[in-house]
Amino acid sequence: MKRTVFFKNAPRIVGVSSVGGPKECAGCIGDRIEIKLSDDKFGEKSFEQAESKILYTAIKNAIHNAGRKEADVDVILAGDLLNQIISATFAARNFSTGYLGLYTACATFTQSILTGGALIDGGYVKNAVCATSSHFSSAERQYRYPLELGSTRPPQAQWTVTGAGALVISNKGKGPKVTGGTIGRVVDYGVTDVNNMGAAMAPAAADTLYTHFIESGKTPENYDMIVTGDLGALGSRLLKDLLWEKGYDVNKNHVDCGEIIYNISEKEFQGGSGAGCSSLVFCAYLYEKLLNKKIDKMLFAATGALLSSVSSGQGESIPAIAHAVSIEA
Amino acid sequence: MKTAKDCVNENYLSLVSMTAPKTDEKRSLFRAFWVGGAICSVGQGIRLIFSEVLGLSGDELAAYVSVALIFLGSFLTGLGVYDRIGKYAGGGSIVPITGFANSVVSPAMEFKTEGYVYGTAAKMFTVAGPIIVFGVAASVLVGLIYFVIYRVF
């Protein structure tokens, strides 16, 4: 069994776009976000429609920024957190391209890059769009309580990111190369606290990174940056502990998207989460670093907690997954 | 098939509980105490006004005060203020009757997008439903105990 793949033809990321909500725009990477929203409903009637529009806008702009036309794009690979991934499908309704809906919760973004990369590397498609979105208000009402309910958040909680990121990968053009990746496996250490996603996802991230190092023969030192999706402050600490136990030290070059998206003063406890978290941070901030060669080699592992309100209601623990992709400038 | 029990990794879970930040109990208790107390004082104030100005008393007075507080709770929920009070005060704003109003109005508002019948009306009691069910069940039980003791002794 081998879960690490290498792309011989190294598809390139030729264009990105990011859309962020008001809170995200006030955060650490706020001024790098391409389209800044002042209204988290984006002029729509419901939060679900707003999320769809956010994703649609990101995809449309990514295609434009990549210097492509809609007709050049063969397939859109997208996903989000809502039931039946409605944000992604309703966004894809506006395009005449092919569509593959993906879901591994917040790990969907790297799953889409892995899948899209494989399709391009194999020569099956020429241009593919990878995109994910999430919306605080739509996620909150699906997973937790109504927005206006006066309840407190425990200190280990995270805040679902409102925003989307989309990128175009292509077999031609200039941009960072996707050189391969590691397909995640579902890992469950028995965490049942739905407010502590970081703790549920850290073992999955550790498993994927460890497998990647073993199977690719690389070490953390081979990468300038090891990025995880939305572990938050607590999850990041647990990840470092778990990898340390296996003999790998990622202390120096590990960055978590959830940890850097908000200012500490915003009191979002452990940081951001959601399918849009990793895509927004990558497309708004990290992509530029890769383009300017500030980062040369990056391992990007988005993490997802694969629970639903039904499974946690039935007393199930929280399985998690992490997919990793390696990207070189 | 693995079940949730088979997945439990004791070592890891104890590491998590060691590293996870704890809720500041003293601060939570203090906030709940003063906000909850303040809400109840407002209720007491309304009670005084109603009994002095309107000349109400007994059950009628209690009902009027409850109605006034429920209105206040619902109104503040509609304005988007109550969730902020709740975020700060926790139990202090959940336990009084204003919290009950909040738990009914907030899902009603939230699910308006799914229509008035299948949204607002159907989802209105998603949060408050259990409180009503157990409240009624408990009152029946207490009533039975009271009845038995009253008859026996």
C-alpha cells in the first residue's frame, strides 16, 4: 500500500483568486485578499446563497486571473461544508464546464488539488479549477445553534471562516508546480468533543505528514514551509507533539492557516476553521509567496473533521483526514 | 465494524485534556452571577411597577411580569443584542425567562429563509423543545408526588 503520489509532468498553478468576509479582511492576511466583502450576505437573501456566490466569484476570478476563458477550463473540482455540498454545486450551476463535487470537510481543498493534479498529470484534462468555500453563518446553523442564540463558546472552539479560494491548475503556463502529494486516511483517536476540532484532526495530520516523509524519503528540513489547514493553536501543538514522538521535528517550519488568519485580539480562541480557511489563506497569501519565490518548497496538508450533526448526536467520535500536496515554486 | 469505543486512544485523550485550555470558572461564575442578577432585578422592578401602577397582584401579576420579560428577551434577540449578552454572561442570561424567549426566537428568525411553515414554525422549538418537554414531565412527576404525600399523610 502506498499513498504518496508523484506528478511527473508537474501541473502548474497558473492563477488564483480569493474572496473573504468582513472578519477575515480585518485579520492578519486581510489586505492580501483579492475581493473583500463588507457584507457577509453578499447581497443575497440567505447565507447559503451568499456562500455559493462567494465560491462562484472566486472561481470566475481565478479563471480570469489565470488568463483563461471559461471554455478553456475542462473541470471544476469544488466542495464545501454544507449538506450535499450545495454551495459548490450551486456555484457550478453557473458554468458550462465539467464538475466534480468533492467532500472531505476542511481537507477538501488539498483533495481537489490532488485530484485535479492527477487528472492533468495523466493528460486527461488541460485546465482544472480547484476551489472550496465556507461561511460562518451557514456552517453555524448546520452544525451548532442559531446565530442569535445567546450561548458561550468554550476556549478550545474555532471560528468558521467566511470566504473562498479558487485556483486554476494547468498543464501549461507559469506558476508554482504541484509535484505530488499524499492521500490521507481516516484517522480516529476517539475525540468526541465537537468543539475541539483541532484535537480531533491533529492525529490525521500527523499520520499524513509521517506517511509522506516515510514514503517520499523526505524530511521536514526538505521543506521551507509545512502548512496545515485549520488545526488551530491547540491542534498545531498536538501535531508537533505527535510528530516529535515519531522522530520528526516540524517546529521550525510549521504554519497553520487557521492560526494565522485572525488577529489574536479578535479572541477567536484557537483560530479559524472551515473548508474556506485553507483555500483562502493559500490563495490570498501563500500563493504570492510561492510566486515571488519567498517560499521554495511547501508541503500543504489541509485537515478535515468528518463528522455530521447526526453522527455526533449518536455518540460517535470524530474521524478526521488530511491530504497533503507538495508544491514547488 | 469499528465503533467509537474501539477508536479511543487513552494516551492521546489524556494529552488533549492536559493541553486543552480550561474555562475560567471564576470569571464565568462572576459574569453569570451579575448579569443573571441584573436581569432578575429588572424583573423585580417591573413587578413593582405593575403592582403599584396597574394594581395587579398574585398570579395575574406574575403572568404580566413574565410576558414583559419574554417580550424584552425576544426584542433584544431581534435586535441582535441578546446573543452578545449570552456570549458574555453564559448561564446568567440562559437561565432567566429572557433566555427562554431567546431560545425560541433565535431559531424562528434563523429558519425564516425556509418559509414560515417549514422554517419558522417547524424549527421554532428546536432549542426550547427539550426544556418544555422535561419541564412538563417534571411538573407532572412533582404533582404526583405531592398528590400521594397529601393523600397519605
